[in-house]
Amino acid sequence: MTSSLCSVDPGKLEQDVHSAFAMLEQIRFVDALWSRRVEDWSKNSDIKTQISSRLGWLSIIDWIKPQVQKIEQLAKEVQTKDFSDIVLLGMGGSSLAAEVMHRTIGRSKHAPKFLMLDSVDPVEIRRALEKTSTSLFIISSKSGTTIETTLIAKEVRHRLEAESCTDLGSRFIAITDENTDLHRYAVDQHFREIFINPSDVGGRYSALSFFGLVPAGLLGMPLETILNQADLMATACRNEKLQHNPGLTLGVFIAVAAKAGRDKLTLILPKRLASLSLWIEQLIAESTGKQDMGIVPITSDSLLPHYGTDRSAVVIDLSDKETDPEIVARLKATSCPILKIQMPNTNSLGGEFFRWEMATATAGFLLGVNPFNEPNVQQSKKTTKKLLDIYSASGQLPLTKPDAITKDAKFLLSDSARQQLKKKEPRHFLELLTTDDYLGLLAYLPTSEIKIEEILKKFCATVSSISGHATTLGYGPRYLHSTGQLHKGGKRNGLFIIITAKPENDLPIPNESYSFGILQQAQAIGDFVSLEAGQRRALLIQLPTRDPNILNAALVNLLPKTLTESYPAES
């Protein structure tokens, strides 16, 4: 018996689903995948080599089980040291699974509090490092060189040194691949513990490896139970009767839907599982969004009056906590294909991690893309580095002349957006939304400011309600490690609004010529430049402050004038 049951209502896609199953059975896809035979993936030898070097997630459960005792022993040791907090420094796949388990399963009463820091915003850094003197820090990076994680770790060390902390290494745990810069640094600095992950496990497929389970174990979660549920799912995902293979069923469903034009994968989850949708989002978006195609995960739909014909949906229920039946009813009314998953309890997360990894690999195969690489992610990184080099030399970031300036905001259009608007002002940007499009709102702002989040969500909900188009909300630089690949490498059906605002109280980076606030602005501009280079329609909004009223006014400026009376300024 698998850890989670599922049922499928494919709607008009039923014949396409059956055809996909037949093709996979003909090439013996399941056996080939588990045996790591990659001949059917591509004719390109380099791509086949890339894929074969990223299939370690298939055997990660057997690999990690003997490591559980080591993790649990460290957890007992940590509990005796009177640490008030465990702070995880990581981005994307290196941190999201741990955050999902923390929010869903929770920590034991004996474990320290848990904070995940995946932002370079000065507000978020100060909030996470309030108790530096009594915190234990996990530095989590597969590459060992993730710029955000590396620079925040420097700030942590600077604070510990300022507090005259002795034995600095004992305050850190490292999770990384073998022989990375982080691995060597952790050895040199005598970290409390170093966990070396298998190098053939990609970051977003690492939920059941050290990256997900070390933080979970330190928080006192039942690792054995989580892994047993994952093992049950993995066994079910070996089933060569594909209709009884839960991972293959899900993968076929979302891929067939996307190929039929229903590429907006709407995730409907109860509040208890809300964080799981963010993990699924980065897995699906980064894995499938390339070669001008991809699946767009929609994680925060409100109860809309209607849904377009570009939707498919996965509904996940947790025991007696069902999702809103009205949302499901409205989806069915549009003939939207729906797959329902029933999770018996939160410990079944282990099984869901594996199910979605298997599904994503399958979907990538059916879509004809390599689901284990991220070819466009480096674009923004390289552009950001160039901008920071310019700042270090001149003391300022290069600024292109804006297309419009209001009292409190500057608006800059990408070339593609400017051409399509045909001399119209940036306030008409949303008029570019056409039948197949979605809107991505990308905010380089604090993630913990409730008022700001309410404004951003309200804007997305308003756009969806009046236009029927799907909307997504991402915080930078977090989204660069998840949906950023989809934005730049996926189908060109996205409109992107990037928002920056100078922090009121910036934070210098030790031994660097720029601050965290400057880094954040450089990343925003760098991503805008990368979107522009990829001929994507984008709008960069630069605000002088983070005043919610100014933010709200800038967004209202983009809405049809008939709506502004019912969309008052914030107070």
C-alpha cells in the first residue's frame, strides 16, 4: 500500500493519457529509469551524460537510512547545548524541503526554534540573526558557492566575532557536496559537523537526502517514519503497470495537460500543506521550464469567478482536512482535468517528496526536456556579478533611462514589452496579457512584512479576477532558485513585474564593497536584464522607499482606471 492514494479525472484528455501510458510501456520506461538506462532521453551524448549523473535520488532512501543514527545523535548533542534557535542558511532546493517539514510536521518540544533564511533583504537578515549568540547555524549549499548563502554566513561569523564567541566552528554545520569550497572551509574551520551529500543528487531532488533530513532530524522529527513512507512510495513507483504507479500517473497527467495547452498547473492544498506547494513549485518550474516550454505551477489561487482553459489541477487532501470544495467544483465546471491525492497524515510527506520527484522526471521525458539541469539560471547570476563589479568600481549601479516617472516610482520596460505596447505608457503593461499568458509578480522586498504581502496578494487576485489569467507571486532572490529558470527558459507566455525598493536601514557585508541592499537591487536589475535578453515582456518598478502606500499606488497605476475607485490606497 502506498503512503498516499490518488484518483484521476482527465476530462477530455483521457485518450491522450492512455496514449502516453502506452508509449511509456512500449519503451519500458520504468525499468529503464530505475536501471539508469538513458538511451531514450536524447540522441545527444552530452545530455545523456548529464541525466545519468543526476539520478542519485532514485536510490537516496537506501543511502540515507544508515545515516539516520548519526543525525539523531547530533540532535541529542545539540539539545544539551542550550541553543535557542537553529537557523538554516540556504536557497531553493537546499532549504525548501526542510521548511516544508517544519511547517507541516513541526518540531519536538525539546528542539530549538527553527528559522530559514533564504533572503538577502536587510530586514530578513536582522530578524533571523536576532539571537546570534545562542543560535546554531546550518550552511546548506550543494555547489558550496551560492552567493546569498556565502555572504550571509560571513555576516553570521562577523557577529559571532563581535560577541567574542569562542570556538566559532562549533556554531556551524555544513551540508554540501564533496570537495566544494564550503566543504574545504568547514574542515578548515572545524565545524561541529559536516554532511557530504551524494554528488549525483540534484538540489531540487534532494528532499530525502542530508539537505532535507538533517534539519528535520535536529528538530526532532520522526525520520524513520518519514523514510518508511518514502520507501513505500518508491516501491509503488517501480510498478510497471503504469496506471498503478503513483509517480508515473502524476507525471503523465501534468505533462499531457501541458502539451494540450493546459500548462498552468493549479495546486489546491489545505492550509496545513501550504508550504508543500512552494516546494512543488520550484521542482516543477525549474525542471520543466526550458527550451521554450514548461509547466507553470500556480500555488496561491483565490476563489476566482472562473478559470481559463489553460488550467490543469492537482488537489491534495490531508486526512479530514479537505480543500475548499467550492474551488474544486468551479474547476470541474470548466472541464478542467483534475488529479486528487489523499494524504493520510503529515508523516506521508516523505512519500509525496518521492512521488513528485518521479512525476517531474516523467513529465520532463514526455515534454522532451532534461528535467535535471537549469541552463538559464546562470544568466541572472552572471549579470548580477557584472553589476556588482560596476558598483565596486564606480560606487553606483548602472541605471537605464526609465520609460515613465511618477511622483514616487520609476517604470522601465523591456524591449519586447516596449515594442508590443507601441508607444503606450508602462501603465498599460497589463494590456499585453493574451489568451495563453500568465502574470509573474516578483518582489525584492521583505518576506515577513504582512502589510506588503497583503498588497502584493491583493494585486495578483485582482488581476486574476478581472482578466481570468493565472498569476504567481515570488520574492527575490528566492524565486531565482526556483521559478526563475521557467521565466527565462520556458514558454514565452509570461508577463513579469519586478519591484525594488531601497531598504530604510541597509546592512553592510563584511569585507565587501557593497551592502546587502545593493546586492538585492543588483539581483533585481540582473534578472530584468536577463528577461530582456530572452525577449520576455517585463516591467521593472523602482520605488524610493518601502512605504506600503507608495507600493500600492505604483501597482494601482497598472490597473484599468475603472477599477481604481474600488481599489483604494492603503492606510
